[in-house]
Amino acid sequence: MSDTGHDNPHVPGPSLWPIGFAIGIALLLLGLVLSSWIISAVGLVLVIVFGILWARDVTREVRGEVPEIEPETRAVAEEPAPPTAAAPAAPAPLPTYSRSRFLEATTIGIGAAIGAIVTVPVLGFTVLPSFTNLDETDADLGPIENFPKDTFVIATYLAQPEQGEVSRRTSFIRYNGLVENPASGGRLEPSFTILYSRCVHLGCPVQPNGPIDEQATKELDNGVVLRPVLAQSFGCPCHGGLYNSEGNRQAGPPVRSMDRQEYYIREGRLVLGPNFAVGNVSGTGADAKIARYPWSQPGTHVDGVEAWLYPIVPSQVID
Amino acid sequence: MAKAKSRRHSVVDTVVLQPLDWVDERTAAVRGTKWFLFRNVPRDSAWAQTLGSATLTAFIVQAVTGVILAMYYEPSSRIDPVSGKPVAYTSIEHITNDLTLGWLVRGMHRWGASVFVILLFLHMGRVFLYGAYKYPRELSWLTGVLLLVTGMLLGFTGYLLPWDQTAYWATVVGINLNATAPFLGPWLAQFLASGYEITGDALPKWYSLHMLVLPGAVIGLIFVHVYLVTRLGVSSPPWSSERAGRERPAAQPAGARAGLVRGSGGGD
């Protein structure tokens, strides 16, 4: 008991300023990484201010001002002493858990905060690229004279030319002739039926049921290949889905009609736009009434009771 | 003679036993190894109880051959200018046709995948039929179920990597099967495809899942699973005269067993 004095090395008094100093350093570095002078400047100010405060704290004893430190009070814990009081005469040890519990909680809390700061952006990078910046370039399929009237043409094209062949898509395109468009004041405009080739059962490549006119194949400069085909129906080789010439399901497991694509006529050329899902088509060709829905993955219902299972699909949120 | 023997003993002491003491004093590794390997098993354990270690062996074969294949495989959907085929498929052809014994290691990995999944099911069937999932081995069963799921996911993600027509379209169907799950299905499918359809980003993503994420998960789960088997022991078959489980212990105050109540030592 006599030499306990040796166990008390000189330590500076407790100080909160290092925390602010550390935040300042972190902000300064963050600003340098992000090349943001504002963040760097704020960090630098914090570093200087808290650095000075810290230095004042640490050197206080040297400068002769000894701070008054209040005696640490310890709340008596609410839990009663253990019932197994073998020696009731001995004074019960003071339950002094509040400080260690505080340190425990702050360690866990700060650890969780650091973990979240590191994890959240990484999780974002894991997930978000699959849902953002997916703009597929409009595919230019060449002059509309490439498309004979009332005949399907198998068009393959690159949806994202910079991605290469992996983005090659196929659509079945039928020219329905010039029709009056009431939306543009009854002007005569070319009408197309454009069926996207992916089966809406599970995404296999649907094939036209008819002979391909290989002699009439056209290859354009931008990787587009056009092959006329004599087909009035489309079948899927994977699970036997069958569609008619408007893309309506005739047989098999598909859950909706074939997807379609928006199209534009630009300077006499047919340009394909984004895909959309189709519930059902009534009528044919230019007179078809198309129940249009936001695009969703094959296999997901867009109408009827089953559509309640897919209340929000990605294409409704992004785009 | 006695002198020679004692001399040999002292050599053994110096070369083997003392170093093992030294290591064990610091790590408990020797005692741990004995705890892990030198266990009592029921007298009527038979071949059926070896399915678990057979599955583990199949996984180790997959891990080793997979690491070697990763040295030559390239997960890129770009068209190789020389072969005119995608880089991933070209690298698979290179492994199979050009590299010495590449056909063998790729074949081991390709067929070993099926062996692994088949053994998983046989092992699960054995545990189910023997009732070996009952108290106190419920968590062994649960970790085993997670291993079954991650093992199947390994098969699913590995199937895309050859990047041929079969791989591509089978994966399209698999992704769209996921899309039909209610509510989050379309989101999961778009994450797996890395876009509306499979894009060039999907192949390296699946490669990363296949060779980093899922094997890591499987290895972690195997450690838990094997620890539980070691701790709880092998169960005897249902027809055995030996007892397979143990009696449930007498009731204690809540938390006493885990050593969370003051005055209780915890444990068995």
C-alpha cells in the first residue's frame, strides 16, 4: 500500500478536443480526395482551432493553471445485489458499471458509425450500377424502304454498341403501310408492328415460324442485319410458348403478350426506342389496340390479379 | 541398449515433443487438433456417416481446381480479335485444348460440381433419415441447409462462365425465374443481369460471386458446421443400442447456462 504512488505515471488531464481535431483531419483529407476546397478549408479551421485548444489543455499544468476536476460521481446501480449473499457482514462492492457501460456503448456506437460510413457507399456501388445509367442508344435500322409491307423482318442490332456483341438484340418488325395519324392531324405516317424477340415466359429467344428469305438479307454498316421471313406466328424453343402475329399468347406458359418497342421515323429511317410490356393486343396491324405497361422482366405479370405481386418494377422507378 | 533407447528418447524429446509443447503452450493447437480428430464415435458408425466428409472432400477438390482454373480463365464478353469469339469462351477453349492437362482440371471442376451437389443431397438425406438433426444438433442442420443453398448458388453462377449458348440462355432463364419472385423478384433479376438484359458487366460479376463471395461463405459455414459436429459428436443410427442424443438438462434460470446470470458458472 505504501508504494502505490509509483503506479501513477504522469498523464495529462482528460480532454475532449482531440475528437474535434480528428474530425478536422478527416475532413481535410476528405476535401483533398474530393478536390473540394470548401471541405478542406473547414477541416483546416477545425484542425487549427481544436489543435490550439488541445495544446492549451495538455500544457495547462506546465503553465501553472491546474484545472479543478470534479470528483467523479458514480450512480448506484438500480439492480439489487445478488441474492446469494454468502457473507452479509462484508460491505457489498459498489456497483460501478455506469462508466464502463458508457464506454461500451460509445465503442459500439462509434464502431457502427464507422462501419456504416464505409459500408453504405460500397453497398451502393454493388447494387446501383445495375439500375442507373442504363440508357440504351436508339438503334437506327436504316431507311424504311428496307421493310416490305405486311411482311415480318428479323432485325438484329446492337443496343449498346460500346458493349459489343453482348448487347445484340433481335426484334420482329412488320411495316403496316402509311396510315392516317389522328394525333398529328390526320397526316399519313408509316406504321410498324415491332415485337421484341425475348419470350415473356422466361426470356428465351423466340423464333418466327416460317422460312427466312436469306437471299434478301441486308447488312447495314452499324451492325444491323435485316432478314425478311414469312411468318404469321412465333414460337419459343425452350418451353413451347406460342404467339400470333400481333404477339398475343396462343399457347404455352407466357404470362403476357410479347414486348414491343417504341419507334421513331427520323429522316426516313426507322429508329427503335425503349421497350415496353404489353398486356393484350386487340385488332391487328395499324389498328391494333395495345394495352401498354412499363417494361418488366419476362415471367412477371403486368395485368390481372397476379400483377399485384409486382407492384413496383425497376423501370417504373428509374428512367 | 538402455542407453541407446534413452538417447533416442531424448532425440524425440528435443526434435518433436518439446517443439510441440512450445507451440501448444502458445496456441493450444496440439490439444485442439487432438480434440478435433481423436474423438469417440458410435461403435456402429458405417459408410453412411462418411457422406459428410465426402462432400467436404468434393468441395476441396472444387476449391483447388477452381483456383488453378482462375489462373487461365478470363471473364470478358469482348470479342477476341484473333479467334473472333468472346474472350471468356476463347480462354475456356485454350484451357481445354491447348494447355497441358487443362482438359483434366477443367473436367474435374465441371464434373466435380455435379458430384458436390449430389453428395450434398445424399448427406442431407442420410442426416434426415437417421434423425440426426434432432436435439442437440439443430444448428448443424440449419448451417447444413445454408451450405446446400450456397452450394446450389455456386453451381448456378459457375454455369454462366463458359459463355457459350447453353450457358447464356440457361442463365437467362435462371435470372428470369428469380424475376418471378413476388415484389423484389424483378429487382433481384435486374441486379443479376446488371441491366435489363445480361450485359457485359454480368460475366465478371458472376465470376466474382462464383470464386470469391460464395466460396468464402461456404468456407465460413463449413467451419461452423464442422465445429458443431466435433463439439456434439457423431450420432448413432436409429437402430443402434447406443444413445444418439442426450438428455435435456434440468431446467435452470434463464441465462444461467450461458453464464449470463451472476453466481452461475455457465456451461454444462
